[in-house]
Amino acid sequence: MALVDDPNDIDSILLATNTDRNATIATVTNNADTIFKWDYEKGARPRLNKLYEKAKGAMWDGEKDLDWSIDVDLEEMADHLKVVGEIQNKPLHDLSLEPGSPLANWGEAEWNTLAQESLVWQMSQFLHGEQGALVATAKIVETVPWIDAKYYAATQVMDEARHVEVFAKYLDTKLGDHYPINPHLQHLLDDVIEDTRWDMTYLGMQIMIEGLALAAFGFLHQMTEEPLLKKLLRYVMSDEARHVAFGVLSLQEVYQDMTQAEIRERQEFAFEAALRMRDRFLRQEVWHKMGIDDPRPLMSAMLNGPPETKEFQRLLFSKIVPNCRKLGLIDAGDAWLRTKFEEIGVIEFEHLESTDDEFGEFALA
């Protein structure tokens, strides 16, 4: 994963593309060693053991616990979220007023279609991210050298299978459409799987991807009025909070013994992951589907819009930043990561509660 000179360079962002939008299989090489642990002492790491015991009793069933008989109206869903969409899309509305804008001829119908397509796109990326978590957590089972961590990670594999199942069913049976994986998310997942070091899988998946997902699920759960999706997200969030806590608890121990050079590499990995997750919300696939041949003016408008239009994207870092602080990554060395988080406007979240302290609040009643 290479750091970019200008994180807002549109041409660099667009270098990440899906070469085959209709592909149903992607192959990634896992370069890590599989580790067997012959010492089976349970509870050597008490907080991980406690997390494992909670996970065993928190399994829910997507078929039995969710009411799939509920009818879902995509147009109505998008309309209920219109206030959020109007704030996010204000730079695009402003752009549509400029001569020669690719949105110059858009009317109410096109803006409504954008809202609906964006919702389907968002749910699709949730689905793809959950499969990434399924595969990455299976890798953690194979590669982590602690038996308590293997036990817990195995429960997370089951959690992620449920999440993939319910998001796929919701898209197929309720929304009737889906989008391919965003290339920025795909490249991040590739990096997480390809890396030889097990702690990088933790950092990329448990802290960065799962941390962003927990915040995104919480935001949509708060905003949506669609009852099936609201309950689905509530159930998924109860799992995701444990998953992020698992990453924080594990990496705290590992980072204590690392050199400054090793920590700096993890700081850079975390920031590059943050950029990739930010860039995925530029919705390249939606513009392609809506017939926009050159999305650069749209993406530039969104990246350079006023702060209030980027509030949703900023809120997605509300779990990542405090967890990075808890791990000591923000101020390690010359506080490189603090500077980078300041540059993208998310450092203000650093003093929120870290997920290892708050995960119990997400438990199902």
C-alpha cells in the first residue's frame, strides 16, 4: 500500500477501477503462515475470553429473528432519507447550475433516481464489506498465535456469515438490485488478505473497515424508518461492536512491543485505509450506471464541498479515530497520524469512547 502525495487528486483516485464489473469471483493470494497452537489454556487473556463467552450467547438467526414478510418500497426509503441526501449532494446541485455541467439537464426525476441508486449502492458495499470480513476473520483464525483469539475469531466468522446472508437477502428480495464492489474497498480488502503479518489483518479489518461499518450502520439505523432494515442493522451492530473491541484488545498488547519503525508502518497503513474508505463514498459505480462518462467534476465537487456537506463522511470516522488513539497510533513517534487525521478533518473524534469500553452498550436486550 503506497502513500499518495495528494489525497484529493481525482485522477489518482480514478486509477482504482473495476476491470470486470460482472465478475462473480475474485482471487487474492494469502501470503501469511498458518499457525497451530498446541497450548490450549483457555482464559490466558481474560478480556478476550470474556468477549468469546459473550459471543457464544449472542448468536441470532437471520431467518427466524427478522420479519422478511415486510414490504419494502425503495422510493419511499430514499424519500425518507432525502434531507441527508440534499445536504450531501449540495455541491452537486451547485455544480448542476454551471454551464456545461454533466448535471445541467437534470430534473427532479434524475435526482430521485440518484437517491435510490445511492441507497442500493450503499447496501451493496455493506454486503461486499461483510464478505471481506468473513474471509479476513477466517485468516485471523489461521494466523493469530493465541488460542483465546482463535476461539473468538471463530465466533466472528459465524457472525460475518450471518451478515453476508441477511444483506444479500435484503438486496435480492427487497431492493431487487445490487452494485459490484467499489474498487477502493476491493483494493483495501486485497491488502488486508495479502499481507503476511497477522496484526495487519487485525488493523485493516477489525479497526478500520469494521470501525467504519459500525459507524455507518449506526447512522443509517438512526435515520431510516424502514422497519426490516432498522432491525437488521440493530442486530448487525450488536455483533460489529464486539468485532471492533476484539481488534482493540488484541492490538493493544501487540503494539506495546513494536519498534517505532514498525509502528510508523502501521500508522501509514491506517491512513491509507482511511483514504480508500473515504474515496469509496464518491460513488464511481453510481455515476457509471447513470450515464456520466466523466465523473471527475462531480467527484471534485464532493471532495471540495463545504464542511457541512461532508458531515456524513466525517462521522464515519467516529469509531476509527478514538480506537487508533487507544492503540497509541495517533501520537506515536512524531504524531504523524494526528497530522494526517487533521488534514482530512476527523481528529475531533479522538476523545470519544473507544469500542472496547463501549461494546456492551450495543448488546441486544
